[in-house]
Amino acid sequence: MKKEILIITSDNLGLKKEQFDYPSLEIIKCPVYINGKEYRESDHEYTANWLIEKYLKENIVAKSSSILQGDLIDIIEKNKDKYSLVIHVLMSHGVSAATTLVAENVKKIYRDVIPILNIDTRQTSLGIGLVLLKIIEIIKQHDHIDDILRLADEAIRNTYSVFVMHDLNYLFKSGRIGKARALMGSVLRIIPLVGISGEDKEGLVVPIGKARTFMQANDKIIEFIHNKMLEKSVVKVQYIVNSLGYGDNLDAVSDLSNKIKESVPYEKMITGQPHLVEAVYYGPKSYSISINI
Amino acid sequence: MELIETNIHEIKIRIGNVFRYLHGYKEYINKLNVFPVPDGDTGLNMTLTIQGALANMPDYKGKPITMGEYLKVFAEQMLMSSRGCSGVILALYCKGITEIIGQNDFSSDNLFKAFENGYKKAYEGTENPKEGTILTIMYEFKEKFGELMKEETDALVNIRKCIPYLKTVLDKTPDMLPVLKQAGVVDSGGAGFIILLEGIDREIKKSKNVQTNFPFPGILKITRNIRKFLAVKSSKFKTIVPGLHVTIRSDKLQNTRLNNIIEDINQFINSIKNNGSHFPRRKEIVNNLKDMEEVWTPKFKQRYCLEFVLKSDKLSTQNEMKAILDHESDNLIILKSDSTFKVHIHTNKPDLILKEVSRYGEFIFTKVDDMKEQHQNFISEDRIDYEREKCVFCLVAGEGFKAILKNLGADEVYCYRGIKPSVKILVKELNRLKSKNIIATADDKDILMALKSAASLSKSNVHIIETNNVFAIINLVMSISNDYDITDISGLIINQPKDIRYCGISRAVRNTKTTNGNPVKEGDFFCVFNNEIMFADKDPETVIIESIKNFINTDSLVTLFKGIHAKNNKNILSRLTRTFPGISFEEYYGGQYQYYYYINFEH
């Protein structure tokens, strides 16, 4: 008998719920704190664009936290009798150790009630969404837990994300900067490119490159993708999830889209949509891309 | 056959890959170098010749060009960038080939004609051609190719089939050129040529086999120690010899003569063990060793390797050029392309030659290598206690640029202010870095040339990146990641962007004219773009605005770098932002001496 699987993840995944062809999906909204007040994403009011505007107009400092244990328990309580397995798709432990801790605690609490597989995507933002897309494909075709884990791991190892940041301070203030700190404090203003690779066991955000303009940054992204294709000896990228950013840097985003269409062969391309919590880390004019090879 | 842009890209990648392959053997080839002088730079010269061509190839973006035409231009660029005997001969050979395939006939028959013409050009261009050198390998290559094409029509297959045969010919070069036999090596240029063919073959079958060899000072040390050992009194051998056996792996040594000597030594040791101290060939071995050492440490008849490119309307043939060059010199190679002469010569009087030749035209570049000094460096056992595996070393004119580059990640930046450093200073600087590998670059073409000479005198493995302006260096340093792999930096060498656009604003120290003939008065500010004076005005801000109006393309960012003389000038960014809405402007202190401002345009 095929397993009934509930998938849980949090909303820092760069894609909206309706972009996943999987009804049994629960997305936990991460809390965002602005001047001590907690916000959760809402359909119209508290969105990524809302926060970006606030950043630009009010010079605020925003922070986020990992998912709350209570939120996770509520979802499991509500669903434990309807499903035979829970897969919790997690942000990289290197980016948020607290999220991993919460997930492991809940897994222990429910060990005699329902099996929970915590899958560390070694990704953040769009990269989590992309790994989730792959996991959904996998569970539609495979029933056995070992197969799911093996294939999910393979998908994770072949997933890479690059973030073009106009200002690294947002990532720094959110405590997610990792090794990308090396790109801070340049005399010459640079546009940093940071990334996260599923191959990296530490799952940290690392520097990928530096550019002076967004067009140069896009050229570097294309070069990065080509190098990965060469490394993996593939002629086509399986999935590209391309973020539109926050609507404040459309020229750069559209330049990247054009460059991808011109020079990167791919199977599927999806346009991502950032959530409130993602705007906390990346700030204005940022955009990103994730690929699965 | 018309090539579209993607095919040009493909050719660039292919040539780049062949270059990478040769680059991997650079040190190996250097260490075989004994002819015409043992200065240990054959590998360096061959790689710099190709590297220079790669760096100076025009950008054919959007312009249709055939493969034949592209290769023809590439061979021209090789000639202009060629260094040393081996580099010049290789460039001549490639020019000869492209004269035939320039019409895009790549059939076996035509390729044979091309190889024949390549050999002819290389042979004729060499003043005193010798057998047992790269010329012999080039000759044997076209002969073997001609023989094979009677049975096989695929030219690439035939090139591959030639390689093992050429290796047997290379092994015989010591029998053709006594100096190689005395030194115990095969010809370095010939070895380099075969490695290039292997690189081409590898492009076909994608195999890899990097070879290393024994450091040359080590070989000299071995010969001297063996001589010392043989100088011990016969009576003492009995006490020394038991347990003694010379075990040096011949495949590591890569020196046939020394291998034979070591075999003799082992025979000698066995003979003492078995027969007491009697060994009749002892003196023969000592003489053999002395002879070998002499070849590697010769007296230099001509001390300097001089190369120059001269643009001349007064000289029309190579013979006319030859007539004005020093007759006591040797290794003369003269190339001519339109009104440009490229000359390679070994001489004791480089200054006199340059002075004499300067009467006949304008130098595009000159280079003088002190081969004696290079040789000393080659054979010296001096070691640097390397403190790091790799480092990025930049030479720039201004303190502001130094700070910017250090901050971007350059390990060492030498600021030469207004005074360009000599080769001697550069060698000192390179050695001071105590780095096993150095990626070196400069913001000036003359310094780059000097760096190339300094590279052959440095104990480090110096990889020179062909930049000639500070923006290319900024771009380079920005593209080097923290954890770059030093064994795979040829990509950096090859992939330097060609579309860096900038202009300089300087001040006239005397009355002059713009390229269009408009007057520039002493004290006026003027704009220089692509080495041409474009326009001038009394007010520097007017020149800046005019420059931006003229040179801005689809750029989104314009950056001003103030020179040392403009350090305290008022900030004009707000005026520029008002004048050019939609463009981002930034201003930094560069500290350059010659230009009040540099203006850099970026997409």
C-alpha cells in the first residue's frame, strides 16, 4: 500500500504553495520581528515587497527566527492520524542550526506516534523550494523510505543557489552571513554574489564572486552555471528556479532571464516568488537563482 | 565557410585548451633547455608566445570571420608576441601554416602543404638552422604526415599517429646535435613542439598525462658529488663501498647521459665489491662528468637575447635589416609583416643595436634578456624558503589603486608611483614574496614586458597575466576566488576580458594637437582614449563631461578615479548625476601620476 506522506516546510522557500503539485503540503510561516513586533506573512499586507519598502523608507532593522516548535507540533497533531509518514524539508543546518534543533526535538517527541524524516536541504530560500519540487517528484514515483532518502540526497547534492546582493548588511544582521563575510567592507563598491551548494556538507553561505554592476553579476551567474554543468558533465540543467526579486531591480532580473534563455539549456524553469522572511535577509535590489543539475 | 560567433568561441576554447596543456609542461621544457644557450626558458618562451596571441586577439563579437582567417590573425599575433628562439620559430611555423589554410581548405592534402610551408618558413627564418632542434621535428612531422596520408585521409588521425614517431626522432636529437648528447637531454624546443601536438591530439581524445622532471641544479649536484666520490683514494673504497648502491630513478631523472653514468657507477661499485679497488673506467667516468658539466655551464659568446618590433618605412626587406645588425651577433631571426619587423638576436651590444636600428623607424617594443644571469639562476642551487604556496602580485601606479586591490584580495601590491621598476627590482620583488607560485600582473605594457624577463630570473613559478591597465587588474582580482587552484590558472590567463573601456584625463605640458588636428595649449586638460588625444579644454570638468558624452555606450556605471594631482579637486558627482540621469556614478582615489582622472565605463 502506498504511503500517505505529509510534507512540512517553512515559508523561506522562494516559491508559493500553489506552485507545488502536492496537496498534502504544510508551509509554516516564519516569524519576522520589526522593532520588537512580530509579523507573519499575509496575502496582501505583510509581504516581501512591504518589507523592502519599509527598509527603503524607514531605515528599520528586521530580524527573523527559526520556525517555532509550537507551530510544528500543531501541524503534526492536526495530521498525525491522516498520514503514515511526515517529511520535514529543512533549511540548511549551516544557515539555521536552531531550525534543525526544533525539527529533531519534534521528531523525538513523536517517535512512537508517527515517523518523521527530517531532510536537510543544505539550501536556503529558492534552493529549498527547488529541493522540495524534486522530493515531490521522488515520492510520487517511490514508496520506500530508503529510496526516497537516497534520491533526495542526490537531488540535494546537485542543487546550487546564487544570490546577488546589493547590500550584505541585511544578511549580516540576520546572522546568516556565514563565510560570505569575506565580501564585506570593500573600498570599491562591489555587488557581492553569495551562494550555497548542496555539495557542501557544512551547508554555509559562501562567497561566489564580486561584480561592479548587475549585468556583470549576471555574467558571473551564467559562468557559474556553465562551470557546474562542466563539472557534472551534463549538457542540460534539469530545473531552474529564477527569482524576480522584489520588483525594484527589474532590468537586472530580466537581463539574467534573457542570458539564461540564450545560453543555458534547461528542462524546466519556474519563476520564484519571495516571501516576507526572505526579504529580511536579502534586502532591496536582491535577486537569486537556484539550479538542479 | 563562414564562422558564426559560437564557432569562434569554440576555436578560442580549443586553442585555450592546447595552451593549457603546454602550460602544464612549461617547467619540464625549461629544464631541457641547453641549446642554443642553457638559460632554462624554452617552456616559458613558447607559452608566452601563445599567451600573448591569446591576449591580443581582436574580439570578433558579431563580426563574421572564417576559421582560416581567424587562425591567420592568431599566427600574426603569435609573431608579434613571440619570445626567444623557440617562440619565434614556433610563430614562424604557424604563420607558414596559416598562409596555406587561410583559405579554409582543411583537407589532408592542403594540410600537408601547410605543414610543408610552416617548416619552410621556420627554416628560412632561422639564420643558422641546426639539425636536432625543433626544426628537425617540424621536418619529420610533415614527412611522416605525408607518408601516412597515402593510407588514411583523416588528418587528425594522422597527426595522432605522427606523435609516437616524433618521440623516437626526439630521442635521437642528441645524436644529431652534440651539445644535447653532452648535456644528456633531448631538444627542448622539439619536446615543446611534440607536447603541442599532444595538446591538439588531447583535444581530440581528451586524455591527460602531466610530466615532471628532475630540477636541473639537482642534476649538477649529482654529477659533482659523483666526481667527489670518485676522487676518494682507491684504498678507501673498500670501507665506503659495502652497502652502497646508487638508486636514482631514471624516469625521474630524464637525463640519458646521467643515467648511463649512474649505471657505470653501479658497475664500478660492484667491481670494487667483487675485485677490490680495480676499475679501469674510473677516469673515463670522471671525464664524462666534467664534460657534461661544461655543457651546462658554458662560456657565453653573446650575453644578451635582444628582441624588438620595429615599424619602418625606410627598410623594405629582411636583408636590409640584416645588413644594419651587428655581424658578431648570432641566433638572428628576422620576420617581416607589411612595414613591421620582428627581430630576435643574441648579442653583446644590445644598446648599440637598438640605437642603430632606431634610425630606421619606430620601436613598438623592445626586450633585452641577460642570458648569463638567466643561466646563473637556472643552475644555481639557491633556494627560497617558500612561505606560501601561491600569491597574487600586482604592480600599479597609484596608492589609491593599491588600497583598492589589497582590499579586493590581492596578496601583494607594488606601487611604483611614477617610476617604472627595472627587471632587477622586479626579480627582487618576486623573490621577496617567498611564494612557490606567483600570479603576476601590471597596469602597464612596459612593466609587463619587464615582468616577463624577471619571471625567467625568479626562483618562483611566475604566471604572468596579460593586462595593460589597472581596470583589467581590478577585474582579474575580483574574479579570483579565495580558494583558487594554482594548478589550473590557465583559464585566468586566457579569459581576460577585452572590452574594458576607459579614458584618461591629463594636462598638456606643451602645445600639441588632438588626433583630429585641433590645437591643445600648454596647461589644457585633454582626454586620451585608446592612445589618441580626443579633445581638450581649459576646464577639467568640461573634458570629463565631454568624454562621458562621447564614450558612454549602454553602460550603467561610470567610475572616476582621481589621480595624485587631482586628489583635492572638488567632487563633481552631483553635476554628473544631473547631466546624465539614469547612469550611476562613483568616485574613488586612484593616486595615479600621469592622469588627473581615469574614467571607467561598465555595463
